Amino acid sequence: MSDTPSRTELSALGEFGLIERIASRVQLQQPSSVKGIGDDAAVIDPQGLHQVVTTDMLLEGVHFDLGYASLRHLGYKAVVVNLSDVYAMNAEPRQVTVALGLSNRFPVEAVDELYEGMLLACKNYGVDLVGGDTSSSRSGLVIGITAIGAAKPGDLVFRNGAKENDLLVVSGDLGGAYMGLQVLEREKAVFTQTGAQPELTGHEYILERQLKPEARQDIIALLRKMEVRPTSMIDISDGLASEAIHIALSSGLGVKIYDEKIPIDPATYQTARDFNLDPTTCALNGGEDYELLFTIAQADYERVKGNPSLTVVGHMTDKASGHQLVDKQGGQHELRAQGWDAFLKKS
Ligand code: ADP
Ligand code: MG
């Protein structure tokens, strides 16, 4: 924080003043956004397509900690995690609405920062902010975002479309966001106990994975360009294990993942080691990577093979084979969806 940041109480603006301030910063870009902020509801033209709607809520103290996440990053992330869900349907996000619960602890400048982050994400992904709701909160900051997207009906990809022997493919690398969180929590604890300034240098990649994730719009475009149509897809918010099991259960199949295939960035790997954690476990069960996990027909293998953004980590099996993790020695273990919650309890 700079020396004396100006502080304007929310009460000085009032709810309508605040909404006007937000509205004045919003510019609509999408032809499908017929009406944005300013009436009782937004109006969207589906343009003959199917609309995709998804909502995610972020609660202070549960999903984020303002002790280490800036409001700008938080705003960015809050939008991105919703867009990720739209991409996971193989749809194009077009609009978002934002419901805010604000305590009077936050000045107008804090809301400005939050919207700066949200509007930057909207700009980067070509999405319009078309409405929302503003309420006071007694339990910290609450951010509920709804994203609306569109797709040709035949383009939509669901979790339940995987077929036996389809290959299981993941974009990017995994476990980074979880390790970023571990670093932030460690530094916060050190700061609380000793007042020492956080030591974050060298951890830029995993911190960015945690604080300012991106949705894989580029992977959707890449698959389209390669003419590969996933048979099923999901975004990775709770860890590879949990999402792979979601696809298997929805599709009425089993799944097999090979430990040694899981893509882990060297920075993630090293930090996990430094924390005495198994990097593979972090990739399987750490959350918030927002990569895409999808299945493709074996016939499409040649097209994805060798692409640095895509890794085949396993395949779908028959239902009776269950959910398996194959270790480097070839031993089989039951794949379990520990997910994010279990991790939180442990730490
Ligand atoms: P109503 O009382 O009819 O729900 P509001 O006063 O809540 O109307 O909202 C007025 C307009 O401002 C609507 O277009 C709504 O979508 C928009 N709006 C309200 N709060 C926000 C917000 N936090 N961010 C963006 N738009 C908002
Ligand atoms: Mg309202």
C-alpha cells in the first residue's frame, strides 16, 4: 500500500452512486449484449445458439484471503474461474453478471480495484459485464459471478460423452496453483509470527497460477483448429483425480491414469519437494489449476501427439475396472478424489 491511500466511504456514494460508478466504466463489446447495466434486467440475444449459464460464488475466508490476494487479482480470478466453466462446455463466454456483498470495511476505492480486475478479465476474454446486484454483508466480501455463453447445439461437449478406450488428455500443467497457495500461507504465517516481509521471489510462476489464473480459451481454439472434437470435457478446479472420476462416473466408465504422464512444471515440482509433499499428489488433488481435462477418440491421437500444451495422461476403461492410478513401477492403486476440501482439512 502507498503512504495514505484515499478512502471514500461507501456510504458517501450510496448504492445507486456505486452502481453508476461501476456502469460508467463498462463498455459493451458483444453484439449479443442487447442491454447492459441500468434496467431491471440485462437483455441478451441468443442469436439462434444454445446458451450456457454457470455461477460460482467466492467467499472471503473460505475461497480467498485478502491477507495475500489483492482485490485486483481477486476480481480477475473471480471472472476467469467462471469463464473456465463455459469453455469446459466448448462454448464461448459472452456476458457476466456480478453479485457483490460488501461490508463497510471496504471503501469505494476497494470496489474500484475489484472492478479493475474483473473488467480486465472481461476485456482479455471479450466478455461484457451486463449486470449484477449490490448488497451489504456482515461476513466479509462475497462475490457471486454468473457467466453466460453460447454455442451451436452440436458443438457442446458434456461430461458424459466419453467412450471406452478414449484417451484422457489434460492441457498445461498441474499442481502449480496449490503449491502457490502453500507458499502464500507459509509466508503469511511467518509474517504473523515475526513481522518478516514475505519472501516470494523465485515463486512467480506458481504464485501467478494461484493468484491470477487464466481460462484455457486458447485450448478450445486449438482443438477447433486441429479439428479434434473432445468426446467429454471438464475444467480442473478440484484436482485431476476428482475431475477424471467425474468424467468416468458421468460416462458410465472406468478410468486409468498413469502417474508418470502427469504434467508438472519444474517450479511446482521443486516447491512440492521443499514442502515435503509428493508432487504427483499435489497435481492429482490440489485445486484451482483451471486447466481443461477431456477425452478424445484414439483416432485423434496423431493430431494431439507432440503438442506442448496437451498431454495424454491415461484412458477410459470399462466401468468394472474402476478408477485406477498406475505408478512408475506399474503398480495399480485406487484413484481417489480427495479434492480440495480434504486438503484444506489436512493443512
Ligand atoms: P433492482 O433493484 O431492480 O434489482 P438494482 O438497483 O439492484 O436494481 O440494479 C440496477 C442495475 O444495476 C441493474 O442493471 C443491475 O444489473 C446493475 N447492478 C447492480 N449492482 C451491480 C454490480 N455490483 N455490478 C454491476 N452491475 C450492477
Ligand atoms: Mg438488484
